[in-house]
Amino acid sequence: MSDTNIKEIVVAAIDFGTTFSGYAYSWREEYLQDPLKIYANRWEGETLLQAPTVVLFNSDETESYFGFEAENKYAELIEEDEHKKLALFPKVQNGSS
């Protein structure tokens, strides 16, 4: 396979954890020069690099939310008593009793 048409290559890692999930990436050329030059997401308004492993869908599957946004949206809808037609898939609690 010829890579003559490839302009940029990204190396990416995705971590789907039981409690938190996140991702990181590096441009191939930057990685070859400095393997420690890695980019990771900063969730808006949060200091963590990972977000809670939580997904929220509305009943007709036209909207979806992930992580902090899913938790915040669900809490908002509970206050408005509009959460009953949503599907929330929460993070797994390890070692819960």
C-alpha cells in the first residue's frame, strides 16, 4: 500500500473503563520526534482527563450524551421530572455492597 496520498497520520488510544473513560492521541511525525508529546481531551469545566463511563439516550434515540454531560443532563431532567423516557447506562461500581 502506497502512502503517497496520506497527508497526516494520527496514533490514538481509547480507554473504555468501568468507571472512567478517556482518549489520547499523537501525530505520527511528532511522536517520532518526541514519544512523550501526547494530547488528551480536557472536558469542559472539568480538571480530569477522563470522563465518567456513562451514556444517556432519549427515547427516540435522536439525542445522546456521554460522561459529565450525561450525568448533568440526567440530573437536570430529574429535577424537571422529565427523565422517565430516557435510557441511562451508568458506570459499573466495582466492589459495591
